[in-house]
Amino acid sequence: MKMIQKLLFLDDIRCPEEAYHYTKQDFFLLKDWIIVRNYKQFIHWISEKGLPEMISFDHDLADGEHTGNWDSEKTGYDCAKWLIEYCMDHHLDIPKFYSHSMNPVGKKNIINLLENFRRQNELF
């Protein structure tokens, strides 16, 4: 029996198949993705279900569009920071990750944050 992977896709508007078109990453064609649209859904899903096998991050989540308060907008970077805290609190390794964000600075910041955490954990 094949184990179904838990794949978490964080993006306010896109679906995994759409990310495939500009990333050409075959894993976006898998049908097992769970989609979360914002910071609150991201935290809720992981808190309830545990860590997925892989997370793909968008950076710009446009929460301000729904709340009218752009100052309180939470980004994919905020989700990545929360994920690190969650992993530290539960003594877990960070899952596989990718950023499909079209924001090059935001994408780089998310990847650098998570890679630095992974490297630091490997030392201890």
C-alpha cells in the first residue's frame, strides 16, 4: 500500500498546478496537496495535523485585502518563522520545503531562513 504524502501549499490565490507552469517542478503535479491560503490557516493546519512531508511557500499572502489592514499582513516569511518555532518547541526537524513565490526577495528570505535553521540543527 502506497503511503499518501502530506504536501502543504501556502498561497493566497494559486493552486499547485499553476505553480508548475512557471517553476517546472514536477511535484506540483501531484494530487496530494493540501492548500492553505493565509497565516492563520497555515498555523491551524499544522497545529491540528502535524508537520507535512513538504511545504511550498508563497511570500505575498494579501491578508490585508481581506482585513482592510495592510499593516497586519502576514507573509509566507512569517509562516516560515512560526514553523521554526513550532519545530523547536516540539523537537522536530524541519520538513522539506520549497518557495514558489514570484517575489524574488521574499522567496530568497524564506529559503535562507529555513536553510539556516536546518544547517544549525544539523550541528546539534
